[in-house]
Amino acid sequence: MSKGTRYIVLLGDGMADRPLAELGGRTPLMAARTPNMDHIASEGVLGMVRTIPEGMALGSDVANLAVLGYDPKKVYTGRSPIEAAGMGVDLGPGDVAFRCNLVTLGKGNALDPDTDLDGELSPEFIMVDFAGGHPSNEEAAEIVSFLSDELEEEGIEFHPGVSYRHLMVWRNGQEKLVVDPPHDLTDRKIAQGWPRGAAAEKILDLMARSVGLLADHPVNVRRVADGKQPVNAIWLWGQGLKPGMKNFKDVYGLEGAMITAVDLLRGLAVSIGFKVVDVPGATGYLDTNYEGKASAAVEALEDVDIVYLHVEAPDEAGHSGSVTDKIKAIEDFDSRVVGPVLRGLKELGSHRVLLMPDHATPLEIKTHSGDPVPFAIYDSEISNGSGRTYDEACAASTGVHIENGHELMGKFVRKEL
Ligand SMILES: [Zn+2]
């Protein structure tokens, strides 16, 4: 049986950026050597797209939802319900998922945090570490199972995840609550992000009880003895109800698969009916197994019509603020993912490639921005030879601009671009 056109999305998380003085006014995409991405841009269609609707949180969840072809304004309910899907935890209507971070709070200031909290929770405390000193998975499992034993009651469940990132589900709970992400409170008083709204009382009660419970926990006694930060509280945030995304196949008529090392992307995949292809050694960092991801993507296209290949490393480099790391992450993505995928696709016949980041992670701000990002679409049946290169300036100069990012997927799979 002959298969139809194969589709692949090559997504370099956070690779878009802004011009930098130290690169002579160029962006990392302009400075990096990227012959394979430039080939896609030269032979295909190049333009700019806004992936994060104005006013929405500048996160990978919102941005990737749009790239996958879903309008975040209509379907996004919060970060945690997507992670719950990725962890295989099912939510019924009315169930609310919360991200449960293991954190380190302090009574003092950023220079002298004093992490012995005397079993109390106060808005005057500061967020010393939103990641609780990165506990090992074993330490975290011990803490989370202890907290479940002590705090679980009618309707409240804890589910262990990885390191400091866990899940709490409030069955038939309330989601009317505003609470800031703990990574936005680093070294600041938690009063600024204190839970507020109808459900705040319950959430504050759980957070306060966690402080009392964790004070003398054996894991913390060991950590402090080893000179490490204790995990002395939980921070509950990112809550929401199960999102109502339609199956990708029902919307776009194509069977899909996701390749990623990140739980959030895995959750998006599960939520839209994509298969998740596991690749050994895919870490989400600079040392990720790039070649394994590239060959897994080409292989997966034997079974499915569209593959979404996500590489996290350029975003991590953007957050670290290192120009060298970001250029290396982009060059690795080009030579070790984009190149091998393009060569592998030749064996598969007619194919289309969409190359883009989800959002920009500009080095000058070390976090995500809502700037429109460059995209390039290559079609094996069409050749342009425009000589264009894949970067922000070249993409902006074409005048092709898609304001509603979620519309790009439809144009890509229906060959309208
Ligand atoms: Zn990021």
C-alpha cells in the first residue's frame, strides 16, 4: 500500500532570540552554522508566526499547543492537567490537577536564608529554591509517599513525578485560585505570590501542614547533615481542569507521534491522541541523544503520518544565558537532527517539513518572550532556490506573517503554504 505524504515538525525549543551586541548585532540563529536549516529555508516557504496569543502566559505549554494546531485561548486550562495526562493520571470532569513543587523556603533574606522554619508557614518567608535543591528521585519518592500518607484525605491525592516536580489531584475540587509559579518568586517574599481566591484556604492549609510535616523528616535530616538544602515545603500551583482537546486525527486527518524528553510535551501528545515514542538517552539537555531522536523520527514515519520531534537544548541554553551554549545547541540541532532527518526522509518519498521553535528564549532576558518566531516549510515536490537562510531577520523580510499561531498546522498539512 502506498503511503501519502509524510509530515514532520522539527521543533528547536526556544531557539529564536534577539540581536546581540556581542554577536555584532546578529542573533544566535544568524551566527550559528546551520546548512541544513538554511536548505529548508532556501527551498521552502519562510515566514514569522506568533505562537503565544497576546496576554497568555509565556510558556512552552501554550506555545506548543498552538504549534500542534490548537487555539490556546479556547482549550488551555493550565499546565498541571497536561502534565497529569503525561503521567497517566486520569482526570474526571470537575477534578483539578495542581503541580506540587518540593521547595526550599527561608525565614531570612537571600544572603542568609535560614531554612529552619519552626514548622510554620508565613508570607514573610522567601522562596530560596523553587526546585528544593534538586532532590534525587529516591529522596523525592520518600517525601511524596510520606506526604500522601499524612495529607491524603477524601478527594486529595498525591502522585510522584521526577525530582522536585510532582502532582496533586483534588477530585471534585476547586480551581478558582491565583498562585504564582514558584520560579517567579526566587529570592523574593512569597507574599507576592501567595494563594488568593475561593480555593486558597484549602491550598494554604495543605502547604502549611507540609511545612510542619517536613521539618524533621529523615530525608531532610540527611540532606542538612550533607550540607544540602532541605525540602521544607510544598508549593501548589499551575492548577486546572482536564482540557477538552479533540483528537489530532479527527481535526487534521493524520495519525501522529511525539518524540520528546519533556513531560509537558508527552502530556500534550497523550491529550491529542499522539503516540509517544521513547528514545533511550533523550535527556532534554545539551548531552541529549540527538542521533537517536533523528532515526526514531524517520522510523516512526513508517507507521504514522506526522511526527513531532522536540529538542529542548536551545531553550535550556537560553535560560542559562550562555551565548556559546546556545549557538552550540543550535548547531547540534542542525547537524545531528535536521541533517539526518532530511537524509532519512528522502527514502520515504513525498514529504513536508515544518521547522520552528515554540517560542523565543532571548539570552538577554534568560526567559521566554512572546516575540513572533521564524518558521520554514519545505516540500519535497517543490524547489525554490531562494537562497534565504533560516533566521529571524530573513523570515521577517519575506512579509509572510501568521498572527494566529494555531492556524499554521492546518496550512502545513493541507499544503496551503
Ligand atoms: Zn523554557
